[in-house]
Amino acid sequence: MANRKEIDPDDPKMAFGLQLRQARDVRGWTQDELAARMGCSGTHVSAVETGRRSPTARFARSADRALGTGDKFQLMVHAINHRALLEGFPDYVRYEGRAVELRLYEIGIIPGLLQTPEYARVLADSAVQRGAITGEQADERVAFLAERQAALARPQPPMLFVVMDESCILRPVGGPAVMGAQLDYLIEFAEMPNSVLQVAPYEMGERRTFDLPVNILTLPDRSLACYAESQSQGHLDRESSSVMPMLTAYHQLQRESLSKAATVAKIRELRKAPREDRHP
């Protein structure tokens, strides 16, 4: 057998290559034979197997299709590409794409599923400037968000309930043009038939039921999943005994928040206000 480059299985990119090589070997295929089934070159397969080239989502889909491995390699690519995301978040996203109802609460920034591409790019670039992520990871983060948003644009879209702390619309991000377009999109979103948008005003005070962002999903079988995160960690919970109280708290939050009409009126008013008048 020809000499093979040693692969470090602790490196996610090289672990992908190792799994790909093993799956190919089990079937007795050469790199060129696998490449022919995937629609690429044997050189490309070789480069991915040895870690010289990063696998793309398209490459992973082709590999899964050719090898009959379900979504194994696609999930591995997600893990590679989104390693800058908080622990637990990629697992949450797998459920998010199947949910029939989503309930979101956010503090400080517009919820990701409602962000315009320009708003999302400003946040990602800011993380790069702080040294929190690399430029490549920033690109991956923006692309990943676009994938999440696209996954919800299906023939029977889920109901999307969104409560935003007032800080989300008062904090300027990216300058007047970016923030103005973002506020315009929120108004557009509020008019969609599968959406409910509410602002939790500062006046709510101690009646605010959450101190951290929370996402609650209703899945096709009507089971629930809850995802909550802090600055450094995310946690996905599917135990009904702990998720149900979160759902109750969400309903209480909705009760205290502005109505859809009042929310849209507030955003319209903010959209017209001079920038210096936007801070509480």
C-alpha cells in the first residue's frame, strides 16, 4: 500500500479526512473512484483526506450521497465551520430547522433570525476586531446565519414568536443606514402571517421574566426544546420538567410586552427619530 500521511484525529478538519478515507476504504474505492461518484477530482478528494483542503458543505453533501452516509459528513462540516459558536448551539440549530413553532427572546441585539445581512456582517466584523474570532470564522458565521434563515422559508413555515428587549432596537449597530434598514425589516417581519413581534419595554422593570436570551422550540411531535446561553456557554434542554416552566415564563413575558401594533408603532417612531434622541 502506498505511503499515507499521518492524520491527527484531534484536528476536526483532519478527522473529517480520516472518516472520509475510512468510508472509502470500506467500499474498496480509490480516491478517483469516489471522486467520479462525487463529481470532483481525485486530487480534490486526496487534499481533503489529508487535511490540505477544507471540506465545503457542497463537498460533504456529495460525499454523503456517494457513500450512503446520511448526513454524517454534512454534520462534521458544520462542526468544523462553526467551531466559534457556543457549545450546544449547533445541536440546537438541528432542531430549529424542523420546528413548527419558535419562541425567541433576545437582549441587546436583534435576534439572529431577524437580522439583515448587513447587520449580521457588522456584528461579525466587530468580533474580528476584538480578536474573538478570525476573519474566516466571521464569514462562516454570516453564511451560517443565512442558512438558518433560509431553512425557515419553506412551503409551510413555522410560527415565529419574537419578544425583544427594548435595548435591541435602541442600540445602534453599523451606522444609520444599516440600523435603518434593520428597523424597516422588523416592520416588514411583523406583518408576516406567521409572525408575532413584541418589544419588552424598559418600563416592564422587575416583571421581565428572563435575564438571558432564550429560544423555545415546538417540534412536529409537539415536544419542546429550550436553548439558553450566557456569554460563554449554551445549553440545549429537552426535559419537559425543566422546559415547561420556561414556556410559562415566556407566556408571562408576552403578556407584559407591547402588542404587535404598539411594537410596530414604536419602531416606526424610532425610525423617524434623530439618532441622538434614540437613547433612553
